[in-house]
Amino acid sequence: MILKGFKQNSTKKSLEAMLHARQVLLNDDKIKSLGVVLHIDEMNDFKAFEKLAEALHVKPNNLKIISFTSNNKNKKNAVAEAFFSAKDFGWKGKVKNEELQAFINQPFDALISFYQEDILELKFITAASQAKFKIGILQSDNRINDLIIKTELKDVELFQSETIKYLNIFNKINNE
């Protein structure tokens, strides 16, 4: 139990260091690739994000969805590309899961963080991601995302319409 607390503190320190060093660079590069981070215990409608990717003119092969689960039973009921849990993290946030590390290292044009519960591992993945533009719903730490859309988890359609609206304003959607 004590070691778990030390491990979480070391991950928190790594997260704080990443957030402190983060530089937001807003440009008008179009979104061609999209990553999505979900908490499957809160929401498991993957089709909604496939529709959003289609509305953003992101090809299906450029969409990657990864899900956090605190309950391994949910893995059997979902159709995500990859799953991760707190067990996939070591000291200082070191990722032990190769698939998760590949997701973090992929330079997505946009990353959507669709979770509300304050879970250290979810925040760490979002902060560590090499995505150029990060979109999320309102969370306890507003330094994690570049664009924050205040919606409820159950209101996915509002999130989608607001995301499209603001990405059009930022000239990030390829309308060709």
C-alpha cells in the first residue's frame, strides 16, 4: 500500500513536470490523424468517435482509440483498439505497455480526451501524448488540453458539434 502511494506520487511529479514544460503552439495545420482517449467505465460509445472522425475528414486508418479501464470485465464488452489500466504504469509514470507507449509517441494532429473522472493515468496519457492539438471536456486541471468543451459525458452529440464548430473557427478541418 505504501509503495503504491510512492508510485502515484512519482507519477504525479512527472505529470506536473510535463505540464509545466508544455508549450502550446497553435497553427492552422489541418487535422488528418486523430487519437481518442476514453475511460470505458464512463463511456463506451466508440461509434460516436468514428462519426466525429468522419465529420473531421479523418480517414479510418488515421483514427486510433485507446481506453482506460479500472474493471477488466469491460474489456470483453467493448470494441476498442487497445486497453490500459493502472497496472501498465511504473515509477515516474514509466509506461510498461508497448501499445500504449506507441499511442503516446504517435504525433496525432488532434487528441480527444473524453473522460471526466479524475484519474492520474488518464491525465498522464493526455499530457504525455505527442499530439499537436488536444481537445477535452472540462476537468480539474485545465493545463492538459488546448481546447476545453464543457459538456456532460452523456451529451456526446453536443461535444461533437462544439468540437466541429471550434475546429472550423481555428481552421483545422480540411473541407475538401
